[in-house]
Amino acid sequence: NDGDQIALKEMKLEPLRYLDSHERDEIIVRLRNEIKIMGEHDHPNLIKALGPPP
């Protein structure tokens, strides 16, 4: 899905790997919550990209 690809690029998940794990977990939880609000069924690739909940 092109929309998901664009959203992933905009979110720039790459820098997350440079944060300490606590900061990263907080950001991932926040992103997951925002995606749920937007509608998980609309963004399945974003959910996959974030991986399992911390």
C-alpha cells in the first residue's frame, strides 16, 4: 500500500534505533496508539513495521 509506505517514510522510524530502549518503547507505544486512533485496518503495514508492543 503506497499510503503506508509514504507514512513510514514521513515517520522516519530509522532514528528510533539510536534512542535508549525506554525512550524507544515510549515512542512506539505513542505511535501505536495514534495508529489505533487513525484506524488499524487502514494502516496494517505501519503496525507491522513497529513490531510487537514493547
